[in-house]
Amino acid sequence: MPLRVLVYSVVDRLDPGGAQIVISRLLASLRRRGHVVTEAWSGPASGSVPGEWVCPLYVRPPSDAAPARARPYHLPSLFRLAAGLLRRRPQIVNVHFVSEQALYFLRLNGLFGYKTVLSAHGTDILKPAPAWRDLLPEFLGRADAVTVVSRNLADRVLSYPGVDPAKVHVIPNGIDCGFWSPGEGGAPPGPPTPGPPTIVAVGRLEPVKGFDLLLQALAAVRRVVPDARLCIVGDGRLAGELAAQARALGLDGAVELPGRLEREGVRDRLRRASAFALSSRSEGMPLALLEAMACGVPPVATRVGGVPEVVADDAGLLVPPEDAGALADALVRVLRDPDLAAGLGRAAHRRAQAFSSASSEAAYERLYEALLRD
């Protein structure tokens, strides 16, 4: 029987980050399966999806003068949401990212009778906004279900008081394993591409991704592998700073910052890469890592969040976060040892097949159906 599902997210709809990709694919999958789906975002509208609902929800931050439990609601936001819920009558409301906006959905579910699913993606639990950290136990405890992208994140959720373990469900992020592959037709990893050894990294140019550490590591790598190069795909507010840092480290000509690329362009860079580097300071379950592994690229990644759950079974090398020296040493091992690199690439390709988007999307659908049976 078709479900009426409302999926709401506070992330920027037009920013093609990992979470937006996961949410958009979930929406498309639910529609293909015949469910009635409302796509709701805090803003802005894409203008390309019929029935897309932009519904910004403002919440008064806690303060000494107005405690969080007094009345944090912004009445126009409350009325806007209530009117929209009255028109759409969802059976399931899935709020992606556990943020203060979830307060509205949790308080209105008794009136409208829907089940509330909170989906945590990483920073919302690992580094919550200080003003709302104390309310996380209430949010997580009141939800009918909480999904997380990794066991590591599940442990963090369960560390909050009052959270029922039976309500917490691990649904890893998934990728299109047919598209992200070493070659056309999903061919297995082959020999390294001729040319200078190239390290590829993909992500937003923001502090959390640790690209400043990766540049430091590259400087050390080039003392051992002089022709090593680095390509960092993505854009963000640190683009200028990273370019300046590369120049200061004497890496002119060795670092490429091509900006944001379409996924075909990213795949092309990955297929020609000698190694993939993930230097993040914090992660939930990074899509960029999964995509690189599916392409058969040997990964070197920081041991943060759900990364060790992905880089398992000898499918890559893990290093401590905030350690440019350890990152450099691991990259040198991969670049100087073709047999090691080839073995890691094959293992990474095999491991990535366990993280398909079809499995992830089906798990959400099963959860929605189970909640309505309870």
C-alpha cells in the first residue's frame, strides 16, 4: 500500500553535498516505489521538482531570559508548518539532521497522528549546536525512530539518557555501485594509470575536511616521491586559503584545485588516481570515500566516525586524525608499493559493494512500514 511520506531537511537544497545526494536519492526511490512523497526543505527551492515545499522553521535560541523550555517557537513558523501538514496529512515524517527544527515536528505529531523519524548524519550528533545540545536527549527520546549512518554514530546517540536502543536503526549511506566503478561495465581494478602518482581527495573546502593537513602531508610525501601530485575536487570558503597554503609550502604545480565537478568528472579523476586521501577531522559515513573505493582506488583515511566501518577487511590504510606525518607515511607506502596499492584497490572495490544505495533506500522503506504496523 502506498505510504504518505514527508521528508524534511535543513541543509541547503542547492548545495550538492553528500547528505543532499543521499536525501535526493531516497526521495526518488520512494516515488519510484509508488509512495506519495512530499519533498520539504528549509530552503531554497530547486525549481525543478513538482510539489517541492520550502518551509523555513525558525526557533528562538535558549537564553537566560527565555529558557529553552519556555516557548522557543516562532509562531509564524508553527502556523506555516501546521497548515502544510493539514493539507498533506503524512503518515511518516522523516526529518534529516537532528536540529532544533525537529522540535516543531515532534510537538505536532500528536495532533496530526504521523510517526516521526529523525535521521542523524554525523555533525548534528557529533558536534551539535551548543545552544541546543541539552535538548538532544529530548529530541532523540521523543522520536518514534532514529536512523544513523554508522555504528559509531549509534553509540553516540545511545550515550544520551532516555534513548531506547530499540528505536535506533543503523542505515549506512549508499552509492550507485554501477556508476562508481573502476572501468566501463564495472570492470575490476586494473594496473595503475601511467603518469606521475596522483592523490585525489573530494569534499567541501571547509575546515572539517582537513585539507590543510593533507597539503602538509603532500609536502612530506614529495620529499620521498618527488613527482607526487594532489587533486582536491570541491569548492568552499577555504579555496583561497588552501591555494595560498600550497604556494607557501612550495607546492606550485603539484596541487590542482579544479573546484566542483559533475559526477562524471569526479569519476574520471578517481579512475586515474594512484590513491585517495580522506583527511577529515569528523565524519559520519562519507560518500566520497565509498565512491573512491568502488572505483578501486586504494584509500588512506583518518580514523574518525564511521570511516573504520567502511575501510575494513584490509580495504585501505587508516591513520589518526590531525596527524599530517602519519597521513604522509601512509600515502608514501601506497605510492611506492604497487603490489600493496593493487591489493588495497581490489579489496576496496569489493568492500564498497556492501554499501549500495538500493539497500539503503529499501531499509528506510522497511522502517516506515514497520512503524505504521506498530
